[in-house]
Amino acid sequence: MGPTPPAGGVRRPGQRAAPRQGGPPQLTSGAATAGPDAAPSRRARESPRSRPEPGRARNRGPRPLHRVAWSRSDAPAALLCDVRSNSRSSAASRPPRGRRPPGGLRAGRGAASGREVHVSVPIDGSVEPRFAAVRDVLADLVETGKETGAGVSVWHRGREVVGLSAGWTDAARSRPWRRDTLVNVFSVGKPLAALAALVAFARRKVDLDTPVARLWPDYAAAGKERTTLRQMLAHQAGQPAFPASAAGVGALDDAGLRAALAAAAPEHRPGAGVAEHALTYGHLLDGAVRGAVGVPLAGVFAETVPERPGSGLWFGVPEESLHRVADLEVGTPHWTADYLADPDSLPARALTVPHGVLHTGFLNSTAWRRASFPAVGLHASASALGAFYASLTDGEGPVARLLGPALHAEYLSPQARGVDGFVGRDTVWTLGFQRDDESVGMGGIGGSAAWWSFRHGYALAYLTRRMADHSRVAAIADEVEKALGA
């Protein structure tokens, strides 16, 4: 194992079941799960704002590319409690209840200790008084060393009710975390990569059940001629790991990695199994997008999300924003051991090719930050990602305007369900998100996560530079839900 977390599409260190061996993972696929009956059952109590019905709908044609501003700040100033003080007097009142983030992130016993503390903590931002305990938990995480730098954004009823930055962006603790700080969020970016792909396919009026090979002819090799765009988006393409032939291809050689995937045989019949395409997801979509519109996926994303000063979502950070990027650091020495213990297992194979994507020296390099690597390369700010999720299910919001009603519904609807061969447990995939009985969202290896809660009607983004588990975001979510009366 390298000295840092894999940049893979993993979310839940310490929670995986053993990966299945000897055949494709168990699966219920697209047609059986995409309708309302396939939605998780605990929805009767939910009342998300303008949430589309999860029915299966076809792409009904192209939509123009809109430049959409995800970040907005419309919270009345009078409702906000200023927390720009660099110290506090008490920790949160009790430890978290063990709230599980979307996709099964295990909530550890996290941040709150219930004791008096007097350690100065850099913490900046605003929080409505109702959610003040979130600030206390975040400060306690930094004081106890469980966190060294993080951003939190929580949205409720159309406004940001928590916007906090805590800790530092570097090991020397010389640069405080700011609202516009960017950090590599790993698989938290997969839904944004899927969004860019869907925009490209809509632009070309391409139905999602179209074979990938019609857009990307080289992909027809080795039994993949019938693999569809839908299967690729829902982690059913049978290519959850780069082939062994890609072991000598550099992590930044996009063309070489795409060529290796195009030539390789799938590990199971496309559509007959489900396994998160940890590192391969972005390159597969990129190949299809290039065939559809003639530009890279990152280029479509840049056209879709405005390139403006302070933009907080990047597949490839521009040079003028590199100073905003936080350095990643390893939080626990053996935090990837669960994935890499068996070198022949799918998780180990998926996270070790291409070489170097487990090393902080590489992940903190300018070359990596400037590259796209769409499966795991998104650099984001908590405020921008929180705003994205706050509008995600709104039928008149920016995501819906980009995709149109039918494709917006498909984006959020269950497409495949089964024991995921990479994750190691029963998983529901939409076209880019994981979905469970309460939430739709995505986590990333190392502890970052973001989601929309159907059950409680809030959006949360927690982004961290300290690569560890998800107990920190679980503690934050626990306080948010307490404030909402959950």
C-alpha cells in the first residue's frame, strides 16, 4: 500500500463485506429496478422539495447547454449566527447516534466528547442558531486531531444554513481552510462526471440504451459491442478495473488508459452484474462523450458549469486556482489495508492500476490537480457541492434545466441493484449516484461525502483533506438531523 489513500471510487473504509469471488455479482438490473416499485421502500414519510418521480423515462432529445451557477447565497443575514471567532468553550453535547451516510458509509463513534475544551481552533463561516451544534462538533473534530482541515455546507429549504471552514489546508498549519478552498474529493465527483456525460448525450439526441460502440467504435472489441450507455453509467459495463495490460500506462495518459479499456474484455457479461467502476468510470464515459460531441468530458463540464472567479467544481483545476487546493494527508496508517489485503481481489486490482494513484506525493502534485481523471479527480469546495445537492431534486432547478424532465428523472432513478462486487454489499445505483432508503449521493475514499436527504429534506457536503473514515461526516449529519427534529 502506498502512503496515502487510493484515489478510487470507494467510500467506506472499514465497512466492506468480503468481495464476492467466482462469478459476477448478484444483480437486479435496469428494467426491473428503474420503475417506482424499485425505489427504496421507506419513502412514505419523505417530502423532498420538488423531487421527481423515479420512473424510468427515456431521453427525449437534446437540451441546450446552459451555464448554471451552482453556488448561491440567499440566506438572510439576520438569520445567521456569525462564528468567525477562533475558539469556543464547549464540545457538543453527546456522541453521534451512528447516522449512516448514503451508500452505507458506516458512522463511527465520532467527534463529540461532551467535555470542556479550551483549544484554539481556526473556524470561520456562518451558521443559523438552530444548527449551532454543528459548529461545536466540527471544532471538536479539529481539537481532538480527528480532523485537520475541512469544509461543511448544509442547505435546508433553499438556503445555506451552515457554511463552515475549519482547520488548515497544509501540514505546516500555515494556511487556514477558507470557504473557497478546493480539495480532491475522489468518488464524490462521480455524479458530476455522469451529469456531464448525460448533457453530452442529450446534446446529440442519443438514447441511453444505445450501444457505446456506435459512439466509440474501438469499444466494440472483446465482446463489448452491445454494452449500452445506460450500463456504463450504472456501473454494469463489466470493467470495474483497468486490465493488467494497463499496468505500464501512466495515470495521466488519458489516451492510453482509454485504449486499454476499449481493447479489454469485460470481467462479466455487461448488464449481468454490478460492480463500482472505481477508477475506470471516468475514462469509459470520456470515451463515449468524445465520440458523441468531439470534446472531452471535462470540456463538456466546463461548458456546463460557469468558468468564473471562485468556481468551486473542477475536473482539472485551472492554474489561477491552484493556490486554493488543500494538501491531502494520511489520517490512519493502514486505512486502505481492507481493500489491498488480497492482491488478487477486485478492490486491490481496481485501486492499483494505474500505478501511483495511492500516493499523496502524486495526488498533491500540480500535474494531478491540473488533470481531469473524471472518476476520482474532481476538486471541489464544500459550498459549491452543497449548493449542487440543494438543487438536485428541484424540478425547476439548474440540474433539471440542464437535462429536461425525463432525463432528470432518470439521473436520480434506480437503474441497478445487487451485491456490488467492489463495494461488497447490496447497493442501488442510479445514473451516477448511490441511493438508499433515505438519501441519494456519493462518498469518497478518505471521508468526504455529499448527499440529499429525501427523508429530512436537507443537502450536506463534508469535504476533508485528512484521509480516514466517515465517522466525521456522520457526526455532522447527526447534529443536522437533531436540529431538524429527526
